[in-house]
Amino acid sequence: MAKDWLHQQAELTLTRLIPRLTPYLASLSPSEQVLFFERLQTQTPIILSSLMTLYGSQYDFFYHLEQILITAMSYYVARSSELKALDQQREADRHWFQSEQMVGAMCYVDLFAGDLAGIADKIPYFEELGITYLHLMPLFRSPEANSDGGYAISSYREVDPRLGTTPQLADLASALRAKGISLVIDFVYNHTSDEHEWALKALAGDENYQDYYYMFPDRTLPDQYEPYLREIFPDQAPGSFTYMPQIERWVWTTFNSFQWDLNYRNPNVFREMLGELLFLANVGIEVLRFDAVAFTWKELGTSCENLPQAHTLIQAMYALAQVVAPALEFKSEAIVHPDEVVRYFGAGKECRISYHPLLMVLLWDALATRKVNMLYHAMEKRFTIHPDCAWVNYVRCHDDIGWGFADEDAGELGIHGYDHRQFLNAFYTGRFEGSFARGLPFNYNPVSGDARISGTAASLCGLESALEHDDPNEIAVAVRRILLIHSIIMSMGGLPLLYLNDEIGTLNDYSYENDPAKAADNRWMHRPTTDWERMEKRHDANTTEGRIYQGLRRLIQLRKSLPALGGQHTRFIPTDNPHVFAYMREHGQRVLVIANFSEQPQTVDERLLAIVGLSLNVVDLISEVAPTQTLAPYQFQWITKKI
Ligand code: GLC
Ligand code: GLC
């Protein structure tokens, strides 16, 4: 009933607006106009209901709605024919990002290749490695000194002049696409830098722009909000509000003091940010990583994270993007409780791609404990998602590792969440007796006792200490750990994402301590500058770099040759050995993955293969011989029928 009413309203609104919108489309061919209205019609119920939820109480709601639709349309008019062709291609293949052909990588433009021209020069390298999805870290104009690695954006349209120009970015997107690589960048839409034009106008006293942010004349409201808010950077940026003496206002700053949270209660902010989003779509970006999705809506008396309106906001943006640039996908960055992470998929109507922080932390948990009980239990319970969506599986990213497993899941296994996090922190900072890891605590919070971990994959896997001890056995074991966790992200279902440099086992880089703009933030130690001379060693299988690189590249090639590793069907298989993790991928053919998370040989029940229907005539694709019932330390097998 309610739906019918809404549908009617949507139709009515559209009928009323069409004559007003048509003149804007005059420059397009009749078929392009028809396509636009068809897509608009499909999305109207969502656009209307979501915008009504957010802004329906505004007296001039229909004016804003019209302005929003006009904004959307203007980007459709401006969209290139190359991208419009991509739109149609993606509409015909809505699950393209779930394919086994997809392999992602991420890097900072300056640290990896100097600038955008340097990235273009590295295309042959991406092809060699087998990358089809490239996430470039924030590359827009941002404050010169500390910009939180570019996450404080001063212009969403102007590439940081140190890195290149916006036309260059568009050319790069096309050049990558020509090689089958989708360009991904961040959409940092929760906040701007304090040097963004809107912030500068707000600082100059313009009330219109002060209303683009959350501003308070005194501490009354901040004091009411604050007790409910999580401290994101308790070390370097305590509190969630920053005083601006020029205008005598407190500004909401969830992250650093120079990152001002946008006020999405203001429909003008929505419209302007929609414009920025569609501008990026028209530059040729194929996936936008929605940064800090959890924080975009605030409500007194709540944690101001994961509120329903934060979802509605994305639904509205996604539906509008579907009209203008349906090739564009959204990826969410929600580093929150697993129940909340999954909600940002919005049943395929919000971010169809999401980081999978739970898998990431449980891989580290399994390495530390040598037990796969938490990993198995949580994946069995939570891995399955909406069929139109995909996890981004990663072992680490540019941020810290926060132990975001669910206390309930741990409790179901008799593990105490808080204590276990203390153990993991001790383990990964090398304080736990016998630990192989070299990490540092990130933002220790003395009140909650909480901390997260910084470190590169190799240093956390024991390569740093092994190299220091110059012990060939330890080195070999560390390499096996690195390949083991990567073998899981390559095969589990979803889109694997590598942090470039991990493919040659790059260690922590402590030189950030000498840079005053970085010294307070030890995440920089796992964001090393690429040493291209060292990269050359990847061709030499006698070096550690070469062993890791060649092992990883082989996994990538194998993945791409196995349709069973595409799609989202994963069945977790209990094993009788607490150190061995197993799952079955099935899509046409079957692949059984078995992985030993301990440095001891482990044996699995001989009936395991028979149980999954893979008893006769099978091969382990990794060793290229018949699978064995006993797995060597950290060994993994990808078992399938011989062809
Ligand atoms: C994101 C980024 C992180 C940044 C924060 C603020 O979560 O991954 O690096 O500090 O947002 O933009
Ligand atoms: C928190 C936030 C996440 C951010 C990270 C930065 O985990 O939830 O959005 O990237 O902190 O360290």
C-alpha cells in the first residue's frame, strides 16, 4: 500500500518534471534521451523515497529535488561516448567485478611512481602482475604539510599539482581501461579539508557555507554529543570538535582537526557532493571507494556511526549514479562491527563492493594462534552476502589493523574478546614471547585499553625478524606465511586486493619518523616508497623478493584460469584438525582449498576429499601433484579434478 502511494508520487513528480528537464537534454540524440528517461524511471522510486527521508521536511523539498535532478542530468549530457558505451557494457554484465579475472592492487601515486605520468609508465608492470583493478590513493589537492595522506581534500576536481592534472587523470583512466584495468579512487565524502573553498568561505564568515559543516557557537552541543562518540585518533587528534577562533565556532572534526565533517542535513551539500561524484565518474573512474561511510549522519544521543540515514544517503547517490553513469560502482570502507559492515551492501542498492575487514583480521588471528576456529566460525556465519555484491579480500591496506571481530562470535567459542585483543596486540607488537611479528601499536587509547596495529604484511609475517636473524629457515617460513594468507584472498570469493610492495615482501619503513608531517602517525611505516631497484629482484627466484613475487604471480595466474574462483559461492568445510582451514569453491568446476596455519606438518582426515566429492583423479594445482593428506608447515592446496 505504502509502496503504491510512493510509486504514484514518483510518477507524478517525474511527469511534472520531464518538460522542465527536456531542454537540458537537447544536445543529445533521441536514443540517448530515451535511455536517460528509462533509467530515471527505474530509479525514481528510490531517488524519491531516499531524498524524502533525508530532506522531505524542508519546506522547499521539491525545489531541491528539481535541482538535484538537473545536476544529475548535466553530467549525463557531459558524459563521453566512450563512457556511455562502458555504461551499456556494464548494464549487460552487472556482476563483472565478481569474476575470477579480477585482481586488485592499491598504491600511493607519489610513493609508487612519483606522479601520474609515472603510474602510466607502470602499466606494463600492472599487466605483468595481472592487475585488473587499480586503487590509487587520494590524489587531489590537499593541504601541503599534513593532509592525512590526501584524505583531507581541498578540491574534488583538481589533481594535486605535484602529481599531475585532471586531464592527465582522465587519460590514465582510458589508458588503463584499454588494458583491462579499472581505475579506482577514493570519494572522501564525509569531510573536506579546512582549505576547501567551502571551508574558506565558512571561515570568512559566510553563513551559507558555515551551514555546509557542523558548527557550534559554544561547547553546549559538542559536550552533549561527545560522550557517545568513538575517538578515532585519540593520540594525534583527541576529541571530535575543533575550535576556530576566527569565527568563534566549534567545528565537527571526527578525524584530524583539519578534516571538517560535511553536514548532509543540508540538501545543498548533497547536491554539491553528487556533482563531485558524477564529475569523477565522467573522468572515467570505475569504482569509487566511499571513505568513512559510517560517519556521515549525526544524531544527538547516538554514536553518530552507522545511522540509518547514512545508508539512505548512499542509496540516493547510488540510484542517481545509476541514471547518469551506471558503469560506476561504489565500494564501502566501513571498519565497524561485522553486523554493520554488511549493511553497507544495502542488498545491492548501496555499495555493491565492500572491504572485508573481518577476514583480514581473522587471517592475522589464525597466524598468531595457529588455530582456525575463529576464522572458520566467523566465515561460516557471515561470509555469504547478497548475490549482486562482492567482498574485497585483503591482508592489509594503508590503514592500521583493528581487531574488529565480533565479541559474540568469539564468545561462542569461549574466547573473551577484550582479552584476546590484548593478546593480539601483544603478539603483533612482538611483546608476546616467541612472536615473529614486528608491528607497532597505533593510537593506543589508555581509557579503553584499545589499540590497533601498524606494519607491512612481510614484517607482520616474520620476515623482518627472520632477515635480522639471517636465518634461512625462519626466512623460508615467513615467506610461506606471506603466500598462505595471499592464497586465501585469491581463492575465497570476491575481489582480492594487494598492497603494492607486499608482492616483494617489503618491510616496515621507519623513515617516516624523520618527517614532521608524518612522525605522529605510524601508519606511514607500512606505506613505503617503492624501491624499483629492489623490485628488479623479483625476476630472481633465489632472492626473497623473487620467491614472494613469483609465488604470488603464480597464484594470480592460477586464479584467473579457474572459473570456480569467480562468483560468490563458498562452502566452508569443517576439518578434524584445528590448524587446518578448508573451503570449497564451486562454479562449473569444483576447487577445494585446504590450508595449514601452523609451522608444524598437519594431517587431515583421509575422507575429506571423498566428503566433498573429489576423491578420484584429482590434482593439487599448487604443487602440481596429487594432494597429500599431510600438509607441510603453512602449506595450502587447491584441489580439483584432473582434466
Ligand atoms: C579512511 C582512510 C584513512 C583516513 C580516514 C579519514 O578511513 O582509510 O586513512 O585516515 O578515512 O579520511
Ligand atoms: C577507524 C575508522 C576508519 C578509519 C580508521 C583510520 O577504524 O572506522 O574509517 O579508516 O579508523 O585508522
